[in-house]
Amino acid sequence: FGRADLMRAVERLDGTGDLDRIEADVDDRDGQRSVEFKLTEADWAASRLRLGLELYSNFGDASSYSLVAMHVANWLNRWGAELRSVARIGTTRGLNTEFYQPLGPGSRWFASAKLAYTAGSNDVFDQGQRALRLSSSLTSAQLELGHRVAGLGDVRLGIGRLRANDEVVLPVQPGDSRRSQLYGQQYLELHTDSLDSLAFPSRGQWTTARIEWLQPRGESGVINASLLGLAAFRLGEWAGQLYGELAHAERGQARSLGGYLRLSGTDDGSLVGENMVLARLVMARRIGEMPVGLGGAVRVGFSLETGAVGDGAGLKFGNLPRTGWKQAVSGFLSVDTRFGPFYLALGTTRRGDTAAYLVLGPAW
């Protein structure tokens, strides 16, 4: 247990946001090392409210904003229950709440109940061309049984009910264009996270693997699956991230590419298909600091991106896209501000379009 391990342990404790003071006493005696942590719980630990702002624009047809409020109430009972709520207004509107209950004092097993509502509008593309604008909403209720993996993340098995509504708003449709569909849901999800920072990670990894079975009322079932992973590293004065994403979706649940860091320069969400692959490398170097009280690091960097979408029914590796691969690059200036990381970027897709971007919020 070296000094570097000790510092990482302190960073993890400090990152919870629950502690006002952390003291570590190290005692080396008779060839053995003992470490004692003295922790002081913060006054705000039992009930925390955080406010955030997210902005996105490609200085063209794609722009969005959101005001976000997150509230966490801790230790609602002796087993350490939590109530987590996130409200969002703006281009996307939503309310998500989760009651998280450990199944015993200090237990790694837990149960969770979730309620969520999300609404917004988006453009639908056909062969890369904007075809219509859709207003949609999704309401869901879910129950989960999970297990925390020490130092990594958790695995969850869940069931749920979903109600999806959508309406074509442009072009104007004759008659009533509203549609509604009920779904039964079962899913298995694995999530790990050891990243050292939300703004621009330079150490650790993040992974989400999910498979979902949906049963539309009166129709045959569908399967959605996705695997997302990010590895952060340092290379001299540079911090880097390797990111990969595989996804399969069926019957209108298409994944998309296009937009900043998802084939920069290509129209946002313009590449759709049942199967999708994306890989990218992002590198950045710190070049300065904001004045105290205004923010943190100032960085310059670049990205190399490649990806493809394709059709093919059924969840199997043979349906992953083999043709239609596109490559893109971008360069950016980022500033860690009080409202989150801020990016100004310019990206271009090979044999495609070029776009400038303004982003406030995590972009990786």
C-alpha cells in the first residue's frame, strides 16, 4: 500500500461529495504499514441539490439547451437508502427519480425503483436527408435487483413498463398523426466507472453493457443491445481517451451517428440503422489555467473518429457494418468552467461536410 494508492483512496472518498474533511494517519512500524482515515461528514451530505446548464450548437440546424437540477437525499433509513431525482427543462424536458435501497447494512446487494418521463422533438433522417420532425415522449416505471462490484461499479437486472408517444409535427399531416405504444421490458446492465474526472478524464475506465428485451403490446418482441467503453490515459504532457461503441436496435429503435465526436462535421443524427459501430481517439494538452474563481484548466486537442451504420435483423456479430465506414477529425479548445467543461470545436468528415461546434457540458 504505497503513497500513490493512498492518494487514490483519498481522491475516491473526496469524489463522493459527502465529506467535509478527510485526514489520513500513516504508521510504519516493524515493516508493516497501517492507515487510519478520520472522516468528517459534510453538513450537506444528507440532502444535496446541484444545478447545471447544458448547451449544444453546430451553428446550423442543430442546437439545444437544458437547465438541470439534481437532488440526492441520503441515509433515509438505517440501511442507507437514497432518493435520487433529476429534473430537466429546455429542448428536452424530463423528470427521473430513483429510490435506491441496500438489502442490509453495508450490503453490496440492492433493490431500486425508478420512475421517468422524457419529452422533446427531433429530426428524422432518411438516407442522410432530413425527412420529418417528430415530437415524442417516453414514460417508464422499472424495478431492479443489483449487486455492487467493489471499486468498479454495479450489475443490474430489471423489469419495467414503457409508454411511448410520438407525433409528426413537420410536415403537417392530414388527420391525427399521433401514435402510442405500450411495452413490457426486461434488461440486464453492467456499469463500471473508475474515471478520475468528469471534465476530461486522464486515468481510469468507464464501461456500460446492456441488453434489453422489449415486448410491444400485440406484437412480436424485439432486442436492443449496446456496449460502450472508454479508457483514459496519459502520454507525457497529453491526456487521451479511447472510446468505442457497438449497438444493435430493432424496429424503429435505431441508433444514430453524426454530430460532435460522433463523426464530427456530419449532420447530427443523420446516419441511422439497426446496427452501429463507432470508435474514436481524443487527445488534449493543458495550455493554461483560468483565473481563480472562474474555472480551471484550458486545453487544446484533437479527435480522430470512424464509424458506420447498417441494416441486418437479429443480434449477431455478422450484422455489424462492413461497408459505409466514414472517417472524421476535429480540433478543439476547451475550458473547465463553473458550469462544466466548455468546448469550441471545428470538425470535418472525409468526403463530407464541415461544422463548427459550441458545447457546454461533458462531451466524451
